[in-house]
Amino acid sequence: MNWKYEVLVCSAPDSHDESCDLWTPGDTFFDYGFRDAFKAAADQAHAIVRTTSPHNGKTRTAFHHIDGGGLCEWCGPKTGRRGPWMRTPSEERFMCAPCVTDAQNSMDALHKANGWPRSRSYWPVLEKADK
């Protein structure tokens, strides 16, 4: 049983508002090849990496890349700020630097109040590909 990571490249990255539904299949990677899949997607103007679980067959977006970052999903519609595809405690999403800082500070305060050790709760998904 292998984890499958499929790179999908936007067919028209300059002619839409990030609500892309025109994807061209790129390379496919397996298991620990996710690092190479993320890097391959990051080399494109707009691309995603979809992964399929070998256990239940469900597919989800593991990585999303847009040159210049995607519109922040917390404040972006109001501020226009952009940022990378981030891992959060609950899901992945585009987040700008100020929102990441605010969210991490809130998480740090929660951990301190409960006597838990501090942990990094928000980080760019692409960073995992470099480890």
C-alpha cells in the first residue's frame, strides 16, 4: 500500500482569480516522494498536490502553491494580504505573516496557561519538504 502524490498544474494561471478548476496532470510520486511532489508544485506558477490514502481511498489537497502566496484565508478578503500554504493545528490554509504570528501567540498563551510545553503550531507546508 503506497501513498500517492499527484502534482496538478493550473492550465491558465494568469486568467483567473485563484478559483482554478482547469488542471493539467503533472508527475506522480509515492510515499516519501511527497517532498519531491511539493517542490515540483512550488516550481510552477500555480499548482496543487493531491494525495490519496491507501487505507480508505480518500483524496485531499496536501499542498497548494501560488506564486506570491495565496490570499490569506483569515484576513485576506479585508486586507489583501497573501502568504504561503500553512499547516495549522486543524488544517492547511493560506495565511499571511501577521495572522500566523497572532495565531501562534494565542497558541503559546494557551499552552503557558495550562502548563504545557510550547510547540510550533503554524508552519509553511513546503518547509517539511526541505527536511
